[in-house]
Amino acid sequence: MQTRTTITLALLIVLLSFSAAYSAPGDRYSEHFAPLPRRADSLLNPLNPPKVTLGKMLFFDPRLSRSGVISCNTCHALSTGGVDNLPTSVGHGWQIGARNAPTVFNAAVLDTQFWDGRAATVEEQAGGPILNPMEMASTEELAVETIKSIPGYVSLFKKAYKHDKEPVTFANITKAIAAFERTLLTPSRFDRYLAGKKGGLRSEEIKGLDLFVSKGCVSCHNGVGIGGNSFQRFEYGTDEGRYNVTGATADRKVFRVPSLRNIERTYPYFHDGSVWELGTAVRTMASIQLGVELTDEETALIIKFLKSLNATRLTIKLPVLPPSTDTTPKPDPLWSPLAEEVPEDSADAVGGLEPIESE
Ligand code: HEC
Ligand code: HEC
């Protein structure tokens, strides 16, 4: 009997110390990082299932663009990490934008939106691209007119905004899209590690994490997004960053620190998308931001850690969109902001394109 108790006790001690050793590593860095929440709710835009369903449809719907070609998913493709994998995005009429598209995954948990942080929330952000002549090139009136002409949408708006007298408004379009974005959270193995759960980090990834902390990456890339919660100077390229928003000299070349979640998939890197290899991005960061040169081995270990920030399981079901009707405004892919000022027959009327010669 006594030996049995001793054995049980010994076993218990072994088990306890094992579990302590197991959960301790995650705790070590809990002051720097936080696991993703299950939901990213908002008091100003409460989530409900019809609103999220609607927002998902609108996210994928190219009819919110003037051309009928471009949806949010064009530049933030959910099948490729929430980005377009282009140096800088291509918008209406093949216009090349000035900045790289950051991922929409986990954007809802970041303190600010855009490389220069000019919007605070996904709600504030979502109207921008629809109206931007470089991106989806629509107007509030056109977007609302389009939605109102599609009965499938009108009934969904009524369900999502039960208490609104006028459910189809531009504000409600953007709120629905933002509500969907609030569900785009991608927990990773690193979150399991932080929570002390099984299936967390492997030993080389932990070594990479240790370097990420000891070299000082963590001073800017921290919190729930592993970035996304501060502004820092980055002397690189020609973009003036946050200076364009505030006009303050202190904000020259200052950028919102990006989240590093899903970073393996969101190439090319930096605000101008000038770097394709993750290793080059990591080494550039170390030398410009920290004044240190990383060895090949250190770089490789940090990359191993960064890859542990990938979504563990991610399935996105494509929504089926309601059909247009006879009254739905027709797509206008050749629309140009210039067309409104120049004569119809001018080549400029179609954005400088030469008319196609016919025999
Ligand atoms: C033509 C390409 C394009 C389209 C279409 C587009 N975006 Fe973007 N998006 C971008 C680019 C480029 C940026 C970064 C711009 C900047 O920082 O100045 C961005 C930034 C964002 C951000 C900020 C993420 C972060 O980490 O800061 C969110 C969120 C976002 N877009 C959501 C959307 C939604 C929702 C739609 C549809 C309504 C949409 N985008 C349509 C290219 C696009
Ligand atoms: C002083 C703050 C600071 C430090 C330290 C820092 N970063 Fe960054 N990091 C930034 C900022 C700001 C950006 C955005 C750069 C831009 O505007 O293109 C960035 C961008 C990145 C990117 C590209 C993200 C993307 O989506 O394009 C990676 C990868 C990255 N950092 C990794 C690291 C690593 C690894 C370290 C440590 C070796 C590190 N960073 C240290 C501030 C910092």
C-alpha cells in the first residue's frame, strides 16, 4: 500500500513538473504577446450572423466597383493570405497604386489601418477603396443604387439591420463588410504556444522566437498582432509614410508597424512591396531598425518562428451572390475620371487607350 502511494506520488510529481516545464515557455513571453481572441467584436458595429453573411458577399462582389471587375477579394484574395502578392496593387483601369496591399486577415485586431495608420478601424477603412478612383472607382450613390436593384441583397440588408428605417445605405454596406472582416481571425501554432496548449512551437521555432526577442524585433512587433500597434520610423524608399497624414516633421518616414501574422504568405514585403524574399526582409529589418547583421543561421531560425504565425486551419467557403436585375447599373470598365471632362471621341475618354482599329 505504502509503495503504491509513493509510486503514485512520484508519478504525480513527474507529471506536474512535466506540465510546468511544458507551459512555462509560453508564459515566458506573455508580457510581449497575446493570443488572438476568438472574436473581434465591436460595440459600434455589433456582429450578427446575417450581417456577417452579407458582409462576406459584399467582400466578394465586383459589382461594388465601377468596372464590375474589382472586389475587395481582388486585392485581398482570401485564398492567398488576404493579399494580391503584387508589389503594389492594380486597381481600376489597370492603374498601379503606390503601396503594397496588407492582409485583411486579423486587420480587425490592429490598432490602426493602412501603412500610415490613417484609419482607426476596419469600419472606417472599408468605404475608402470602393470610392477611390484608383481602386474600385465607384460612388456612394452608385453602390447604393446597385445594391437596391438586387432583391437578394435588399432582403439581407433588412435582416442585418432590422432596426433601421432605411437598411440599404453606404454606411451599412461598409459596416457589413467590416463585420465580416472582424471574423477573419487566423489562430496559429504560436497562439497555442502562448496559451500553453499542445501543438505549439517546435524547438527550432522556439530558438527563433528567442532571437526575435533578444535581438529586439519584439520592441516593435508585439501584442496580439505581433505588430499593428505602434508607429515607427523606417528609412527606406521614397514614401513619406505618416507625414502625408499629419504633416508633422516628426512623422517623416514613419509607418504603422505591420502585423507579422501569415507573413510567409503576404510577400512581397514592405510598404512598396520591393522585397520578395522573407530572409531579405528580416535582414533588412535587423540592419536598418536594429543596427545588427544577422548570420544565415539566425535569419533561418527567425524565419522558422515567423512561419509558425501562419493560420493553422483555414477554410473559406465562396459565397454565391444574388443575380443582378434589369435595373442594375451596367459595369463600366473603361470609365475614367478624365472622361467627364474631355470630349467623347477623344482617346482620353477611355483613359488614354487607343481606339481599336477595325478593317
Ligand atoms: C485595388 C486594390 C484594392 C482593393 C480593391 C481593396 N484594397 Fe484594401 N488595400 C489595398 C492597399 C494597396 C492597401 C494599403 C494602402 C495604404 O496603406 O495606403 C489596402 C489596405 C487595406 C486594409 C488595411 C489593412 C492593414 O493592415 O492596415 C484593409 C482592412 C483593407 N484594405 C480592406 C479592404 C476592403 C474591405 C476592400 C473592399 C471594400 C478593399 N480593401 C479593397 C488595396 C486594395
Ligand atoms: C524600430 C521598430 C522595428 C523593429 C525593431 C523591427 N521592425 Fe520589422 N517592421 C517595422 C516597420 C515600421 C515595418 C514596416 C516597414 C515598411 O514601411 O515597409 C516593419 C516591417 C517588417 C516586415 C515586413 C512586413 C510586411 O508585411 O511587409 C518584416 C518581415 C519584419 N518587419 C520583421 C522584423 C524582424 C524579424 C525584426 C527583428 C530582426 C524586426 N522586424 C524589427 C518596425 C520594426
